[in-house]
Amino acid sequence: MWACSCHARRCQSGFDFKARGACTCRGLFASMQAPLEEQDLSVESTTPTASTPPAIHMQGINKRFGAVAANADVDLRVAAGTVHGIVGENGAGKSTLMSILYGFYQADSGIIEVQGQRVIIRNADDAIAQGIGMVHQHFMLVDTLTALENVMLGAEPHWLLQKADASVRSKLDTLMQATGLQVQLDSLVADLPVGDRQRLEILKALYRGAKILILDEPTAVLTPQETEHLFKVLRVLRSQGTTILLITHKLKEVMGLCDNVTVMRGGRVVQELPIAHASVESLAEAMVGRKVHMGRMEGEARKAGDTLLSVRNVVVKDALQVVRLHGLNLDLRAGEIVGVAGVSGNGQSELLDVLSGLLTPDSGSLALGAAQFEAPDGWIPKGT
């Protein structure tokens, strides 16, 4: 199946990809058979006007899971060609709302319009057909396949593998050149760094024709340098007309990237405004429903008390014998707050599980007050 930036199966010019394998509209993949240097990758300005319908308009969305109202009468309007932030605490309903838009859940009631047309999205295939793509916080990739094979999986343009490989590779080369999303296509996903895996997920969505891109906590797994590169790519995509919905907790990133922002709390939209009218402080207050003090309180730092917990030389290996904690040492004293920083997946979860007794380390010791615990046989009993 051929793809175009304006639609997944049949482009806005009415051209049938399945029958003829090229698109005559002005989308990103127009005239795919031309050599790369001859292709016109320019995109007309997509600045929304008063008459431009929103890319997404969700009205009166309700979704319950038993007694819990995950979404309650939610309205969301996203202007075409913008980056729209969706913020809120854990459990505010952000991911549920986007999962409804992408077809993972069906709303109990409500209306969804895409580019001004009312649509029914029953599953991810319906969303893709409407030009919607989603990049999840936990990537949906097959580690044992190459990057190229992951893109092709489920969207093979030809039953002959060799022809499909050449076709997909050509389009991905063009797409990577146009967006700056560079990935080694012949590398196994298992060998790719986290940032490359995320770029691959975005490429996979764009290859399928996504013009509306949902990103769920995209910077949670990235270093600051990778985050900056991602934002550069997102700005390029926005300039090419892509509409981006950004789910995040990081308010400074929202202020630096988004055009508009929606704040959710308790399953409801409590605020929607242009980013020019927002601040980190006002967004934080809207998220939690009360005044929030940003940063350290003024005054002298409090002196730490006695050591209450001490961890020494803790080693944790996973089922594949990959070391997750390597000789970790940590002291916690009375009256202090200790922050644990790092890119997601670098041992933070394992550390918390070790300290709570949910995970027994391979070796190491822990002193908790007068109690002493030695791994592996004498560790903290689960549930204590």
C-alpha cells in the first residue's frame, strides 16, 4: 500500500495508490518515482485562518472505567498545523483521551471531527486512515527486526519482499531528508539507542501518512541533547503542516514548544489557552487546583539528621543478566529530601523496588535503623 502525507490510502486529490502507486497531490511523497534531488519537498504555508477547520475537534467525550470517570464531558479543539500541549497530573485523563482519538478505546459518548469531518474511530486502523499517528511512551517496536522491517510490518507495499524493501527504503530516505529524522534502517531495533527508536516510531507514523501526530510523554526517555533534537524535528514537522499533540508533565517544554495548551484535571478540561497567555506557574496551579510554590523555599537549608537508611554495594541483574544496578551506595538521613535523577530506564524503578522489598538484589546490604539485611537470602521480606 502506497502512502501520502495527505492521507493513508487515497490522497486528497483522489488518486488511488493501490492501483497506480504514486500521488499527484502536493503532499510530502508527491512524485515518489522521481530521483531524490528532483523531488519538490516544499510545503505551502499552513497557517490556520478563521475559515480553516480544526485538525481535531472532540466534543462531549465521556469515558468510564467502572466507577471511575476517566473523561467527563471533554471538549478539545486543536488548530491545524500547530503544536498543542495536553498537560495534567497522573490520572487526569490525558492518555485516555488520546487513546480514544487513536482508537484504543471507544468513548461512551461524544463526537470526533477530523479536518472538519465527523468520523467514527473504532480502532488504530481507522485512526491511521484519518491521517492520525501515535508514538507511545513505551515503544511499539519488534526488537528482533530491523528498523526498515519495523516500518514495513503491516504496511508492505508489495508481496515480493525485495520490491517492498526497495520501495519503503526509497520513501524513508526521502522522509528522513525532509524531516531530519535519521535512523540506520538496516540496524536491529535492539541495537538502536533510545533516541533512535523514538525517531523510528515517528518515521513509522509519517510513513503511514500521519498528518496529526500524538506524542505521549516523548521526552521521558531522552537525554537533554536528544530532547533538543526532537524539538527541532517537531518544529520542522509543524512548518510542513503536521499537527502535533504533545502529552507531557514538563511545563517548561510546553512553554518552549507549544502554540496552545489544554490543562486536564480529574478527567475534565479546566483550561485551554494560547501559550502566550500561559506561564509555568499558572499551568501548575491549574493542574493541581491550588497555588504551587516553584523552587526551593527561602531561608537556610535544614541540617540533616541521623542516617535512617543505608544501602551498600547493591547489584541487580534482570532475567537476561543485564546489570540494572551496579554497586549502588545510598544514604538517607532524617529531615532531607533526596532526588533520584536520570533518563527513564536507568535503574530508578529497580532502586525503589529494592528499597521497598519488592525486588531482591543479587548482592549488597541494607541497614534500616537497627535492622540489617543482606542479599540475596536475608533481604527485606515482601510486604513489610
